[in-house]
Amino acid sequence: MDKFVVKGGIPLRGEIATGGAKNSALPVLAATLLTAQPVVLRRIPQVRDVRTMQRLLVDIGANADADGECLRIQVADVRSPEAPYELVKTMRASSLVLGPLVARAGRARVSLPGGCAIGARPINLHLAALEQLGAQIQQTHGYIEAVAPQGLRGATVRFERITVTGTEDLMMAAVLARGETVIENAAREPEVSDLAALLGKMGAQIAGAGTSTIRIQGVERLGGAEHTIIADRIEAGTFLVAGAITGGDLTVTGCIPEHNTALITKLQAAGADVVELSASKLRVRSSGGLRSVDVNTAEYPGFATDLQAQYMALMTQAEGIAIITESIFENRFMHAQEMARMGANIRLEGNQAIVAGRKELTGAGVIASDLRASASLVLAALVARGETVIDRVYHIDRGYEKIEGKLAAVGAQIQRVE
Ligand code: EPU
């Protein structure tokens, strides 16, 4: 298993590039199941979750040709409308194939995801929504079996809780359903809008993506399309924190500044200097002297839960007490204990972490427990005195493309060792 060895204390300086969004690439890849025509996707990030989704699509019947960040996928026939446990257990987003498979093939068999390091993460809301469109759903032997022999029909579906992949799953089912579907209390994440943009190019009729109410007029069939994935706002946000925590001067390129407004507001309140250099460039500077600022995670446009761990690393270096409230997932504080091993003063109380700073961090052996927790440990290590060894970095490879190379290019001392 790979590890990162990081020597901290170097301010990061220079330009660092953002890649395509993992959480956009995954639903967009699943959407290729909705047509027999080829779909060409650009700026596909080379991360493990994306490779897992590609494997799943090929198992289902896709032909996939990759050329760097460009991927051409064609699902001429759905050979096997199934997502096996072996894949779903490594990537919960596999459940994104459920909606498109039922819509295109009239049936799907998808393994139920098991527990997850950050919380229970059930898919009950996806299932209830598909049932409202007329799918019949059964659960046997750890699998969800969904059928719609007469096809799906539009309905008004109100999500009782905002769910990102649930909204995406339902949107993909509804585009081929008969009549109109209205999704209420829909997720407003930019990744939902990006998926809607691709579906629109394929011929779907969708209005309101990016708002809480999405209206979809079902169409008979969808065609091929070309689409470029949006920038990864979580990767960009991680780099902004990297610039601020190391007291550096970092320009994050290829990003969409408005997708990071909630983080930028907090960074500025904490005393970092963040400026928008252009529509795709953000510069962050800090000379230390950060102040503690509370954060409460929320659905978009609120502060992303996927940046909570990274922000916690930053708050260990801020003067005062910061209360970090995690409102989306019930168990997303695994990084706190690892940061404590590096010298951070963090107390956990239910869904709140109370971070008392500033504490000098010192290098230690730590273990990455999930994707964003791993990123936060890298950030903590970048500012810690001495050497930190981060174990199980396969978690970080699920969602960050060559993060060690990108960070090293702006001055970090970080090495991957086997
Ligand atoms: N929920 C249910 N039932 C459902 C679906 C969700 O109770 O059927 C609950 C979840 O347990 C959670 C809350 O609703 O407490 C919100 O979960 P959501 O469904 O929005 O999360 P997700 O769609 O499974 C996506 C991202 C996550 C990100 C969350 C929240 C993808 C592929 N994944 O997950 O990304 O944290 O939205 O923004 O888009 C990551 O990239 O590290 C990551 C975990």
C-alpha cells in the first residue's frame, strides 16, 4: 500500500491547476447508458473512482476509448444491467447507474452499498423516487432489483431530504419517462447542473437544474453528444486551503471561483487574502496570523461537507476557538483523531468539532480513513514540523489526480513511497 512522506514547513508558491470534477464525471459517465449513440466526454479526471465507473459501464456493455482526459463511450446495447457488489463496495456512486438502466433497459440489478467511513449513506431516497416513476423495486441477497416493464412515467417527486446523487439518479430516469417529472427539494450542486447540461445536449428537456425545482419533459430517445466536465471545486478548495495553511502565495488555475464562494468567504474572514484574478483563477495569500472562524456544513451553496476536513486542518493553525458543525454526514470526523496525534487540540461533541488553536503540529505516522480526510492530513502535514507519514493514500487516489505531483510543483516536499 502506498504512503505519502511529507516534510512540512514550506510555504507553497506558484500556480496549481484544477482538474475536471470527479463528482460531475461520475453521473455524466452513468448518463452515457441512456443512449445507443456515442458520447464524447472531455476533462475526465484520471482518478480511481472514475476508472471504477468506466469498468462498471464496460461490464454493462459499453465500448470505451480513452485518449488522455478525453473519453468516447458508446453503449450500443445494454448487455448486463447489473452493478455487482465487488464494484459497489469500492464506490457507492455506482448506484448512479440505477436510474439510467431502468429508464433505458427496463430493469436493473444493483448491489446495495454497505456502510461507509463517513456515515450510513443509504439509498432509500433514490429507490422511493424511482418507485414514484413506476419502477417496481425488490431487495434480495443484498441486491436491489428494479423493473419497469411498461416503462417509467413522470411524476412529482419531493425529496424529504436533499440528496445529490439521488437527484441525479432520478433526473436520469425521468428524461426517458413518459410525461412530466417535477423534482422538488432537488440538490442545487453545480454537478447536478453539469449533468443536466450534458443531458440537454443529448436531447433531454430539463428546466430548473441548479434550483430546488427541476422540471423534466420525458422524450422518446436520447442521442450522442460532446461535453466538457466542469472544474473540481473540491480540489480547487483543497488547494486554496493549502496556500492559506502554509502561509504561501498560490494561484489556483482552471477553477470556477463562484463554486467556492462559501469557502472563500470563510478564508477571508479567517484573515487569508483571496482574490479572483479572472473567471478561472483564484489567488490565495497568507502570512500567518489566521483567526478562528466557525463553520457549518450544508448543501450547496452552503459550505461543502467535502471541504470540512481540510478546513479543520486550517483551523488548527488559527488563533482562537473554531466550532465546526457537520450537518450532512453523521461520522465525518475521523481525521480529527489523526490531527490530534500531530498535536492539534480538537474536542468532538456529537456533530461538532471544537478546534482550539493555534497549535504547532509535529510530523507523525497517521492513517487516511476516507478521501477528504486524507486530503486534510496532507494539508496538516504541509505545515507540521518534521516528517509525516500518511498511510493508506489509496483513499486520496479515489478523487485527487496526482496530488503529490501538483503540490511538489509548487514547493511541497511530498513523496509517494510503496
Ligand atoms: N441520504 C439518505 N438517503 C438517501 C440518500 C442520502 O438518507 O437515499 C442522506 C445521506 O446519508 C446524507 C445526506 O442524505 O446524510 C446527503 O447525502 P447525498 O445523497 O447528498 O450524498 P451522495 O449523493 O451520496 C454526494 C457526493 C459526496 C458528497 C455528498 C454531499 C458524489 C458522487 N458524491 O454524495 O462526495 O459528500 O454528495 O455533498 O457526488 C466525496 O467526493 O468525497 C464525497 C463523499
